[in-house]
Amino acid sequence: MNQRLINRKTLLLISFLTVLIDQLSKDFIRQNLKTGLSSTLIPGLLKIRLVMNTGAAFSLFTNATPFLGLLSFTVAIGLIVWISRLSTPPFWQGLSLALLLGGTIGNGLDRWRLGHVTDFLELVPIHFPIFNVADIAINMALIFLCIDLITNRKKDLVS
């Protein structure tokens, strides 16, 4: 069974584009929306609300920006080393690493430059933490990593 592969240059390009989209979207929101105010993006589904988050996912480690900034830096370095040592990883694993790197750097840049992470996407129908493009990339990375684990297990069971 042939497995799709993805090369390092593509992984780094995906990471770069993730950081670029994340930072541009956050900058746009910071320039055009006041903190705490919201604007409807998709009625009944998605609002934009500018929030300065000093913590991590689900408000964990609130006011721990220096620690989280160091953690972002350490994870990013680890991911760069991991990607640089892979010749051509399987598609889902590579995509997972690229998005995780991009999301980590995106939120890390906020912590290092601003002292907080800019969050702005708010789901309306459910009570869920406000998030950003980097958070989406990190969560997609986890989903793709699970897909990689499942598809590789199935392949091992068939062999």
C-alpha cells in the first residue's frame, strides 16, 4: 500500500503560511475592534470578539505569559529539530507537525511581543473559549496526528 509523503520544504511553507495568516488576522482585529466588543461574522454561529489572553487553552495558566512564552519557544525549537531530521514523513504526520509548528510560533510571537495572545473567534451556539487561527492550527494538528496514528495502526494490522 503506497503512503503519501510530504517533504520538509512543504512542511516549512505550511508552517510559515500558518504564522502569516495568524499574525495578519490578529493584527487586523486589533486595529479594527475594541477589546471586549463583538461583531457578528456568521449569524447564529460565529462572532468576532477581541480578547487579550494571558493564559493558555481554556484559560489554563492565566497570567503565566513568561512561562508560556518560554514553553512556546522550546516546543517550536523541538518541532524544527524534529522536522529537520525527517527525510519525508507520512502525509498526516508531516501536516500535523507543520500546523503545530505554525500555531506554536503564532501564539508564541504574541506572547513575546505583546505579553498576551490575541484571541478573537467566538462560537455563538455553544459556550466555548474564544480562539484564534493559531489555536485552530494546533487543534487540527492533533486531529491529523490521530489520523496518522489510526492509519498507521490499520496498516500494521493488515501487514
